[in-house]
Amino acid sequence: MSGAGTQSPVTPNAGARWLLLSLGVLVFDRATKYAIEHYTNVFFRHPVISDIVVLVHNQNPGIAFGVFSESSSKWVAPLLLASAAAMIALLVWLLLTGRAGGTLAHAGLALILGGAAGNALDRVMHGGVTDFLEVRLGTYIWPAFNLADSVISIGAALVLIELLFVGAHRTDSTSAKRG
């Protein structure tokens, strides 16, 4: 039956496809951490590229770069989990409502979401985050990190690229349609 009163089939929210990217990041992140947790011990060190990139097994109870890892406060862990949950909820909302900007920003936020969810899951499961890559440049040792940390950084770079370069080229009419 066709005509003016017929509605087109409902299509899934376009933002939901970005959640699949986030889920993929979460699964891949968990798989890499699982391998490190189950096939190495905490003192494991194995050079991958000379002594520049080293595979390690670290547990980080703090946030990026070990910040808060030495804290004895009983509030740090719940606060980190609560802020991760709030960030995850905000990112899901931005992606599902289409308020994330253009394609680069959507991809960036989806990567950040997947990484944040991966690290939050680690906190729930282990009380800290499993880190397994260490980069050394001469005497400088970059703090150990994981896949989730890497995709969060890549996601942030994509969002910045959109904000600084792509968004500047939008016309006023394009911006008006979105607002």
C-alpha cells in the first residue's frame, strides 16, 4: 500500500553504528589484556623492538601515567569508576543523539568510548588497569599503557582534527541545519 499516509520503515539510529566500533575496541582491548594477564606474570618483560618497545605486565590502580596509583584513600577507586561511568554515559548519549559533530568526531568519540569502557571494565574486574606496552627513548621511559589508552589518544586526535580543521570549513548553512 502506498500513498501520502504511508510511513517509511524505521531505520536504526545512525549513531548506533558507532557503538559497534566502541564494542569492537572493548573486545579487542579485553582480549589483549586477557592474554597478558593469563600468559605472563607481573614481573614479565620482553623486548619487542630492541629495548625501545617492551612488552610488560603492569597493574595500574590509578589513572593515566600512574597518577593516583600510590594513593591510600578509599575514595579514589569509587571516584574513578563513577567518573568513568559518567563519561561513558555522556559519550553514548553524544553518539546516539548525533550531537558528536561530523564523521571524524563520531569516530573519535567511539574510540574514546571503547577505550574508556575497556579501562573501566578492568577496574571492576581487577581494581586497576592492566598495562602492557612500554616505550623507551634513551633514558626516558614512557609509562606503560594498553590498547584502550592508545585508542583514547587516537580518538582525541580525531576529535581535535575535526574541531580545528574540518569544522572550520563548514558553511553557516551546514551549522544552522545541525543546530
